[in-house]
Amino acid sequence: MEDSRKPIPSKKFSMPSTDRILSLTAIFVSICTLFILFYQTRLSQKMYYLEEKAQKMSVFPHLELGQSQTPGMYYKFLLINSGVGPAKIKDVRILYNDSVYQMEPAHFISEIDSTLSFYNSSIHKGRLVAANESIEVIGNEDHGSEDLKRLAQIFSARNFNIAVDYTSIYEDQVWTVYFKPGNFPASK
């Protein structure tokens, strides 16, 4: 007699082929490499940003305007760079009687009082002021002279102020220093 039973096909547990394992492994490694590449790129960008910021800070200028005087002996109006890098002057403005003039202080003083005697140094647009440099913008050392007193009066007057716009050598940001604190019209 014949056995009417058919053999039951056995379910074979088939192991993935070696090629399939290698392909999946290669895909996994590629994806991991892609993530690592993105991460390294991000780190490189952060590093570049921090290095650039450090370079800019290493040449950071800081201008100050002030005066030095001994009544009856001398008067000096000074521009001082107390920063660690050179400052490039972008603009010089003078506020006098509620009007703004864009000119060097020496030219302005000569216009309002042509009889004054003083020495001066130029602080024009484009001039570089080295780190730790002090410029005597206007001065008079004629002991006891009326010119010396008049200079001190002009610079001390409430209706007189000076603003200097400057930047670092990177020219990425502009700062303004004022001779006296208070209201000064915005630059153009």
C-alpha cells in the first residue's frame, strides 16, 4: 500500500547569504561615516568661528578722547588708543551750538576763532591710530597766554562736543567715542 501521505515540506531556516551580510554592513558603515562627516564639519565650523573671534579680539582697538591741562601752563586735547590693536578712523564730527560739522577739530577751531595760536595733529578719515598711541589733536603750551585759556574754554563749553567713529583693521564693526557724554545726533 501506498502511503497517501505527502511529505511535509520542511521549512528551512535559511541564513542570509554572505553577500547580503556584507551589503548591509557596508550600508551601515556608510551611514555612520556620513554622520561622522557631518559632525566633523560642524566642529570645524565652530572652530573656525572661535579662531576668527580670537583673531579679532587680539586687534581690538579702544579710542578715548580727553584733555590734559594745567591752568596757565598748557592745554592738550588728546585722542588715545588704549586697545590692543590699531583703530581706523571712519568719521570725525563736531557738535557746536546744536549744529554738526564733519571736519577736523583744528580746522573747526580755526574757523570759530582765527586768532588762536595752537599746534595740532590731524585725525582725518582713514587715519590709523596704533595701539597705545596718544595723539595731541590740539594743544598750546604758551605759559599764561590768553590762547591757552580760550582753548580750554572752547573745549569745556556745554555747546561743544566731538565724536569719532572708528573700526578695527577688520572693518566689521564701527564704534563711536564721544568727548563728553550726552546727546549727540546720530551719524548719517
